[in-house]
Amino acid sequence: MIKIENLTKSYLHHKAGRKYVFKDLSFEIPSGQNVAIIGKNGAGKSTLMNLLAKVDSPDSGHIITEQSISWPVGLSGGFQGSLSARENVKFIARTQGFRGSSMLEKVKYVEEFAEIDDYFDLPVKTYSSGMRGRVAFGLSLAFDFDYYIVDEAMSVGDAHFKKKASDAFEAKVGKANIILVTHGMTQVRTMCDLVIVLDKGKATIYDDVEEGIKIYQNL
């Protein structure tokens, strides 16, 4: 279970002043459920995703859970560009508590998953966006979490890699749960048990996925 309690998040706009994304937002994500977070552009989906992943911090309020939550699957913004993929993966594995042979297993997994050959030992700043996405996706799946946050991640790469990524991710489902942030209703229908619709700073939970999708499409 993930409990969002009185969550407030705002940003300071250089012209419009302080803009609130959420004010005292409260709801619960029940245990054992695959969840879709949907809403119009600007509804706060990415903000909520980053707060859940601890990529960002709220102004006030709490996110309460005993479950481990991933960073957004496929997120490549945290790579150090002057380091190679191998060096980046080693660093992140160490931050997750892996050392020695267990760390090297993580590196090997990402190297084989990404399929970028010799580029794996070249600086990340020399990579195309697709190559960065491949490494980031493999890195996300190299670690075990209770919840994986997915933000359009399976759009990365060519048809071969998309299938490989999808298959690898499906293998995680059942052992863990997902929080899917997307505009793709096909993924919502096939992967999720309930829908959270964000609108005007509020979150409404729909146990009926089709009902949630209908509400979202009528916003």
C-alpha cells in the first residue's frame, strides 16, 4: 500500500508566480494492484510520478509506504555523460548496496540487455537518445522493486528491442506491481487493475478500468 497524505507541490513561475500542482492531495494505492495514473497534459502526472520515485520532493505532506518504489523505468537523465554506461551502472549498483560479483552481475545484465556493443564502454554523452534509453531500461530492470514506475518506457528502440523490453517487463509483473503513467489506453487496459484520474489537482480512483478511461476521455 502507498498512502499519499496531504501532499502539496508547487513551482515558482517567473511570470505567473507560484503555481500549485497539488494542494493537500490525499489518496491510497492499494496493495497488490497494477495502477494507471492518467489525466490531461498539465494535470500533474509527471510531478506525481517524480514524487513517488523520490526524484522530487513535496512542499509538504507525506508519501507513506513500506514498499520499495523504482525510479521511472527507462529514465536516463541521471547518467553522468563523461562516464561510460559500464561506469554509470557500476556506480548505481553500488548506491543500491551491491559489491563484488553481485555488482558485476548487474553490469552484465544491463550490457546484454542494452545491445549497444562497444558503445557500452564509451562516454554516455556520445550515445543517441535510443542508446541511452536502452541502457536506462536495462538498468531499471536489473534491480528488484515492489513497485515499478513506468512512463511510456516501452516506446524505446526498434521493433526487436520493444519486444525484448516488453517481454522482460512482463516477467516482472506478478512478482511486483506497476504504476503506469501514460496516454496509451491499450497499455492501461492490458496491464492495469485500477485507474487514478488526475484532474484539477485532485485524484479519483476507479476500480473499473473502463469507467476510469471513459472519465479521462471526457475531460
